[in-house]
Amino acid sequence: MVDENMILNALLDKYEASKSLVEKCNRRILLKVEAMEEYDIEDFEAKTLFHDVIFDLEKEGLVLYAWKKHEERKFVTRNLAQ
């Protein structure tokens, strides 16, 4: 089951492993959602729940997302930490 903390922790882990932490630069942190094991493309309900969590995080101003080209509402390509 996916929740906001899981996504934010994945973004934070990626940030902490990047050079952005050391160099203090304004690089965006990309998270490939389709590569995450919690993102099950075959399970419609799980995928919809995952999308809803991402939408909620964006409403809170914590992440930005983009859809894969020509796949709106099917695949999220990235989450960007602000």
C-alpha cells in the first residue's frame, strides 16, 4: 500500500544520495515511479491510489509531477521535489 510518507521518503533518499546535498545546487530530484515496486501498472486500483497520493502531495506543494508523453492518467513519469 502506498502512502505519502513512502513517496516522500523515496524522494528524500534520492536527494541524500545525490550531489545536490553536498554542492547545495538547485537540481531537481527525479523519481521514476514506474520503477518503484509499489507502483503496479497491472492493478488499476493500486495505480489509481498511487496517482491520488501524488495529486495530494502536489496540492500540498511538496512535489510536482508530469505524465509520460501521450499517456496522460496512465503513467506518471516523475515527481519533482521543490
